[in-house]
Amino acid sequence: MGKIIELSALVSLLFVFVCSVAFPRSSFMWLATASSTFTILRMILITLIATLLITRSFFDHHLHWLLGAFAIMLSGWALFATYSNQLQILDGLSFLAAGLSLGIEALEPGVDRPSTEPLSLQQLRSEVKHKLAIYTLAAYVVTRAIALNHSPNNQLTMHGGHRHSAA
């Protein structure tokens, strides 16, 4: 199931990438951005997802954590930027799909276990539960930081020459 999601994210990123490079003035690109920054970001994500799709799951747990943190940041940024109209809808959907597929890849158990020792369902549940708890905590921290940065109560206003918070 994870490979199907990775493949669909790869196809959506490839489609938007090809349209942004080959047809930047088409009506389809009204829903996406054809700037060079997003083109480079799409190329990086396409390369990363294609690499993860072709290769086996990697060994190092630190890379799993790094990939999971990147997936949370990419998904959170895509949701927030699309919601606040800073990102076009097709870009937001393709980046969100990429973040979800990277997150699923990060949650998959590693292949560093010996093949003679079978993985029990209890061990698999425990490993996925711990990873989900850490990723959920990281997602909460990221979304809380974004919300506090853009909260109207967090902004300072001027009233009568005195500077104080709007709360």
C-alpha cells in the first residue's frame, strides 16, 4: 500500500513538474506555480521519492527519524501555505501527497533485522506506535509554532503611545 501512495505522489509531482517546465503559460498552470524555486523543490522531491520507491528500506534509524521530520514539516507547510493562499492548490496537493508518502516510508519498519528472526505482530505494533507518538508530538509542536506565529493575539499593537499585546 505504501508503494502505491509513493507512486501516486511521484506521478502527481512529475505531472506538475513537466507542465511547469514545458507548458508554463497553459491554463493548467493557473492552479500551480511555475517559478524556479518550486521547480527545484519538485525535482528534489521527485528524486527522493523515486529513490525510495526503487531501493529497499534503508538501515539507519536516524535516517528514518530525519525522513519523518522532513515529512511532517513538508506536510505542515503545504497545508498551512495552501490554507493561507501562499501556495497554489495543485502545488499544495502535490507537496502534501509527497509529505504523506515520505511519512509512510518513515513509519515502515527497517530491514536491519536478521532474516532468521521473524518480526512478531506485537513488536511491529510497538515500533509503529512509538514512531507515531514521536511524529505526532513533532507535528503538534510544528503546528503550534505556526499558529502562535500567525495568531492575532500574538501581534503587538500601538494604543495611546504605549506598546502592549492585543490580548
